[in-house]
Amino acid sequence: MVIAAIGQLCSTSSMSNNLALCKILVQNAVDAGAKALFLPEATDYIASNPTESVALARPMDRSPFVLGLRQAAKESSLAINVGIHVPAPGDKICNRSCWINENGEIESYYDKLHLFDYGSLKESNSVLAGKEITEPVETKLGRVGLMICFDLRFPEISLSLKRQNADIMTYPSAFTVPTGKAHWETLLRARAIETQAYVIAAAQIGPHNLKRTSYGHSMVVDPWGKVLLDMTGEGTNPEIGLVDIDLSYRETIKTEMPLLRRTDIYSTV
């Protein structure tokens, strides 16, 4: 078994402050013996409007936040999965999940395919949707599949990653409070059950600004659909939760309940 740390925090528009909070979580994860730290969507910043969000975005090789987190990963020999923003064509940005390995190198990344246009939040106003599913990344915890937040409502991605032998499905998120209360746990458990994989969903929590508040409840679900971790949180204080990732247990679940798809009747994604 390998220990995974899940970080929960409340990002603001201050990247320097957000980086300082992440460094605290990195140290906490190292002290706990974790091999990887999973951070939420948009950990680098959450802006108050689309114009500010586009203005704050920096390329990965020039972002003080990303460079600082890469240094922290290298110094602590800790892999980090983190949600960030990068500039995109057309005065837009990409909503990206980045895998930084224990050497501080960006080993893989994924750009969010499904954008959140609900109520007053119109992600498509400033975000360019991704165009491909990223192959699972090999890590000390197993093969990790990268997704982001609203992708959770579309099982096609996780099923594709399952066929690519992903052991862990990640959904770094900043769920709204109403949708979180209604659907968060149900969706996460469903994705775990149908892929027979661990699901790790690090989440933003609390008020980021006057316009936006996130649900929290960072969660880990095992391949049988059991909730291993639910971080209810208190206010906006950053914290970590810890879980053991046991790939032999996943193999047992897959063996005892084989999910044999009738691809002679319906197509695969």
C-alpha cells in the first residue's frame, strides 16, 4: 500500500498566497509519509471575473506558482497533482490538471474537456475546452487518469481511462455548494463503481471572493464504491486527508466482479 495525501484549501486571486498555502500542505504530506499530494482545480488562483482570470494566467514555464510548486515537489521528493490555468488562443485560458513528479518535472497534463456553464457561472466565456483525453500517467501509486470537476458528469472519459488500465481517477474540483450537496458524493461513487478504480477528488472549500463559494468535501472512494475520506472542513483553513492506495485490493474487486462489456452490441468510447 502507498499513502496518498489530499489537499483542501480556499484559493483566492493571490497566487503568492495560494502557493504559500500549498507549501504548507506539501510539508504536511511529507510528514505523513505520503508519496503524492492531490490538490484542487484552480489551485493557482480563483478570480472574481473572467477578465481578471485571463489576465492572471501564465505559461507553465513562467508561472511563479507552478515553478514554486515544482521546486517544492523536487525538494520534498513528493509528486503533486494540481489544477492550474494557462493562456490559450483567442484571449482565453485552459483549465489544466498537471502532474508534477517527485523530481519536480511536469510529467503530464490534461485540459478540461467539459466546461461548466450553469447559472451565473459561464466557464466558456473565458476558458477554451480541451481536445483530447490524456493517457494515464505512471506513478508510485499506480496509473493515474487526469480529469477535472465538471468532467465528473460524463463517464465516457473515465471509462476510456479504465480501458487504458488507469488505477486511479482524479477529479480536482471547485464544486458549487448547491450542486455539491445534490450530486458530489453520488457522482464520485458512481465513477468508482463503474471503473473499479480509486477516485480521488481534491476540492476547493469556502468563499473565494464575494461572488463564489466552493463546497469542499474532498473525497476518496475505493474501487467498491466505499467512501474512504470525506473532508468536511472548517472555514477556509487548508488541510490534508490521508488514504492508503492498495492496488491488490483493486485487482480483487476486478476479479470477483468482472465487467465484461458487450461491445458486439454497442460501441466503445
